[in-house]
Amino acid sequence: MPDIAFLNGRFVAWAEATVSIDDRGFQFGDGVYEVIRTYRSKPFELEAHLDRLERSAKELSIPQPYARPQWREWIERAIELSGYRDAKVYIQITRGVAPRDHAFPLQSSPTVVMTIRELHPLSAELRRTGVTACTVPDLRWGRCDIKSLNLLGNVLAREEARRAGVFEAILVKDGVVTEGSISNVMAIRSGVLVTAPEGPRILSGVTRTVVLALAAKEGIVVEERFFPVEFLYEADEVFLTGTTIEVLGVTHIDGRTIGAARPGPITQTLAARWEALTS
């Protein structure tokens, strides 16, 4: 089954999916993106992802290239062409091609790229045993709520995690935990789920929103507030949420054992509810 490439309204061969060197996405990171995953060839929470894509583009004054029905049609067609049951749908919109100048061009048309690649879910064993993490400084810009192409801070954090031999880097700014390099971070203490609040300091994940709703249905108390690193170290449970990782328990952070060194009961419950929702 093929990986699928889409460029400015056309499905093209992968090698032909190229953009100009004057594209502002390449020159300035002047663009936004979304990642949607499929379950059994169906896009999960498609409307929520498209809502965030539209919001991110609006925040950067990038005109929306397609109306919502057209987006749905392109995405569903791409998934069908790929034939993948589990896939990652990557959508990128840039401000388009223009002579290099920091100010917005007076005239330009957005560049739209979409790719469909097969997604290989995390193993059942990894989910059972949990993962490790390290903390790193949050070096990102001040509007993390916009899902922009400016990911260098995340890249550097992710590389630190790789070099440390752990799964994820948890970002810390001004003494408090914000999120992970590819995830939102949640901690359980005395039965209360605590996670950083929505706002410019985090990218509020679609998975995050669904998991918090699942927690509420289970009667779990949720507090959206910032907390220091020490709160993580002393938590009964810590887990990550994200489009490709779903609900994933953390057993060690900075070499310190979290809880019983395995995904805890609330993490397991929410992971089971997620699996039931997406099965």
C-alpha cells in the first residue's frame, strides 16, 4: 500500500510533491499543521483537528484554502487511496510563495501539503510496562497554543530525550511543567488528575480533551493548573497523552521512580476507556 502525497489540490507521486525554495514555510516556518490518526481507516476526531487547524491559521492570518466539506473530501479520499487501516494524516498550510521578506507579502496563495503514512502503534508490552522521561528547559516561543511549523524547541527537547535514552522530554518553564515535546503531561496525586491549563503556554491536544472528558465520566477530579517538577516526582501516577501515543504511563522521570514503577490504576482505567472508544 502506498504513502500518499497531496499538493495544492492534486494527488501526486511522492517524488513530485515539492514546493518552491521561496515558500515561506521553508524560509520562516510561516505556517501551521495538524496530525490526524485513523482507526480502521476512519479519521479520529476529525472535526476537532480541523477546528484547531482553522484556529491556528486564523491566529497567523493565513487564509483558509478550503472550506470544511472540501477538507473532509480530500482527507477521506487520501485515506482511501492509501489503503492503510492505521495511518497518520499530516496536513501543512503555509502562507505561500513570496520574495524573502519578514513582513507578510501583499499577495500570496497558501501552499497546502498533505501526506498519508502508515502508523505503527506502540506495542502492547510498552503500554503495559510504561515509559521513561527526562525534564528539559522549555525553549519554545510564547504562543504554543498555535500549532505552527516552528518546532525547533521541540526538536531540541526530543533529541535530549534520545540522548538520555528515554521516551519523552517533559518541558519546564519558569519552574513549572508545561507539556512534553510530543505530548501533554498529566499527573495523579491522591486520586486527583492535574494537568497544565489551556492557554498560550501549551498546545491543547485533541487527545488531551477527550481523555479529560473520559476522566470526568469516571468521576475523577480534574484540576487544570501548573505545577512544579517536584509534583511530578512525588505523584502517584504520571501519564502522557497524544494523537500517536494515546494514553501512555510514565514510570521514571529523571531517574526517579514514579509511584509503583508501572502504569497506575487510573492510567490503566483511562487507557482502557480510550481503547474501548477507538475499537
